[in-house]
Amino acid sequence: MNNSNNTIDVKLAFPLQKGVITLLFGIILWFIPPPSGLSANAWHMFAIFATTIFAIILKVMPMGAVTMIALIFSALTGVTPLSAKGETVGALSGFANATIWLIGIAMFISRAVIKTGLGRRVALWFISKCGSNMLGVAYGLALSDLVLGPGIPSASARGGGIMYPITQSIATAYNSEPGATARRAGAFLMICVSQIDAIVCTMFLTAMAGNPLIAELARSQGIEISWTTWFVGAIVPGIASLILIPLTLYFI
């Protein structure tokens, strides 16, 4: 009679070793006595925040899962109440912020633009109209980034997901590869795209995830910055920079 051992492979949704290290890190911080002048509640909030960042750095779980766990834990332990009480900020208070919803909706739109290939088609259309020479190609890429900026609140999504593959393809078409032929087209275009992407990030409130935080800090000081206010304030220096950057780099 043959005896067969049946084994069941259990695969965790996260690396166990990194998860244990993160848990120990959080427990140690949690039970360290708070420094003088700092309340226990404030120290526990710091412990949750530091552990969340630590888990994101170690890539224990996706960022969304880690932050959701931290949010639930802070509510369950009473560090932050579910809703605001007096001057105490609630765990869900951020969801009442209109700017956060604005950036969230822009994120959904950006995924649609990338997944459907609309961003790529927009970029190629501008290049076809402006790309009679290398400087024209750079301005075509700049116009593409400018048009896509308001709807894609992520420099990495625009630059890495849309602009970089197109720029790389153009450089390859000009037989420009890293090394001896880099300055033929690739080096110029890559530097242009990286600088242009940074400029576009500053031109729209929804062009970068960090911009709403700036608006929120300004609001806490009594200064209201809407999407239109931000755009009107940034359009002149932004357009000037988009015109000058490719031209300057072209002659360097």
C-alpha cells in the first residue's frame, strides 16, 4: 500500500520576512515612551506614519493596501476618530476634501488615456505637425505633454508611460543610441522631455499629485487656490519655459 503525502502550498499575498520586520518595527516604535512635550497619542500617530513609510519602502504590499491598513489601525486604536471631533482631525476627514477628489478623478482619467492609447495618438499627432526637424520634434513633444498635463496627475505616468516610449522610438529612427551616437538625437530629446515634464507639473493643479498638498497648505493659511487660479498664475512662466528650454538645449 503506497502512502502519498499531500502537501498544500500556501502563498501569502506579501513577503513574510518583510512583513515580520515591518511589524516588529512598528511595535517597537509604538511602545517607546514619547519624548517630553509630546502626547502619547501624537507619538502613536508618528509610529503609525513611520511604519507605513517603512512598509512602502520595503514594498511589503502595494501602497494603497499599506495606507488602508494604517488608516484602519489608527481608527481602531483610537489614535484618530472616524469623524472629526472639535479640533481633532478624523480618519476619514481627507475624503471630504474636494481637491483630493479632483486629483482622484484625474487619476482615473489618466489611466483611461494611457490604456486606450489616446495619449500616444495625441503625442504622435503633434509630432507629425511640428516634426519637420529635431527642434520641431522637441516642440511637438512639449505640446503633447502640455495637452496631457491637466488630465494625467503624475509625472511618471506622462513621462514614463507616454512620452518616453515615443521619444525612444524617434531616437532609434535617427539611429541615435546610448554611446557615440547619443548626441545625434536621443540625448537632446531625453533632456528636453525630462525638463518639459517638470515644467508641465507646475502649470496645472492636477498635473502632479503633490500640487493639491500645496493648495491645502495655502488654504490652511487663509489663501484659496483653485484650479483656475493656479493655471492663471503659472501660464506665463510656464509657456515661456516651454519655448526657451528646447531652443536653449538645441544650441548647446
